[in-house]
Amino acid sequence: MNLHPSFKAVTCALVLGIGLFALAGAKGKEKAASKPGDFTSTTVDFGIVCSDIERSVDFYTQAIGLTELDSFDVDAGLAQAVGLTDNQPFKVHVLVLGKGDNATKVKLMEFKKAPGKKANQDFIHSTLGMRYTTFFVKDISIANMRMIAYGSMPLSKGLQEIPDGRFLGLYRDPDGNFVELAGPKSKK
């Protein structure tokens, strides 16, 4: 079968054009990747949906040591418009770890009219998604005693030493979320 030369030229041009378009699209995606300088903050804030907001605020302030900063309401329309809820309003309690603009913020919230389902919390690999939060402490012994005094026992047989000489303690918040404390033991 003999193809007309103009058909061959159009086909080559079309294939070449599609290839160049694909390369340009891929190259454009590379440019869209974020860079370290693209962010206004080097900290990451995160939210935790709780079954009992008062109990969770108490745990994160008394047992962990965060400070309650403020709270704010998110109306149902905005929550739905940005994709957070199915038209459910909510209140966010903002807790901070430290002072200043770069302090990490933990945002606690509860949905009394639309309570969430508990995830499988047996182990960190039991459910996909964010599985634990780590707080780095100055003295793991003091932090561990504060957790025990609060009623949150370590999940392991005491504090576990890691290769760099620090110790880890793994606990659960009131909803069963994993909370990891890491730090050195006091040198007494």
C-alpha cells in the first residue's frame, strides 16, 4: 500500500506535535513542584477530630504540656465549600507547642451532630493515613511521669532506648491516637 506523501507528512507532524506537547506538559509539571522557598512557614499545623473535646483539650494541655491559644468557629457553608465537611459547622480549639509565629499548632475539633468513626488503632500499620504524632521533650523521664500521673500508660514495657541515645515512649490520647514522646533521660 502506497501512502500519499502529504498524508505521511501530516502523520509525522501530528506524531511530532503530540510528542512535543507531552514533553512540554511533563516539563511544566516539573516547574509546578514546590521548592523550600515556596512556604511561608517551616512548621506544619495539624487537626485532630475528637469524640470529647473537653477531655482531649485537657489531655493535650495537662499530660503533653501544650498551651491553649484560642478557638474559632468554622461555619457550615465555608466548611462545605472548601471540602472539609458535608455542611457541618465546627469549632476549632488551637493549642500551641511553644511561643511565636513558628510554634506548631494542634487544632482539636469535635462534631457532636456527625460523630466520626473510630479507626483501627491496634498498631500504626492497621489503618492508612497519619498514624502518630511525635513530641520532642527535654527530659523523657519527667514527660513519662507526667503521662503516667495523667493516666496514660506507656504502650511498651517502659521507655525504649534508640540508637542515638534518646528514649521513646508511646502512649494514646483519649481517642486512642498514638502519641510518641522522644528525648534524653535526665542525668542525675
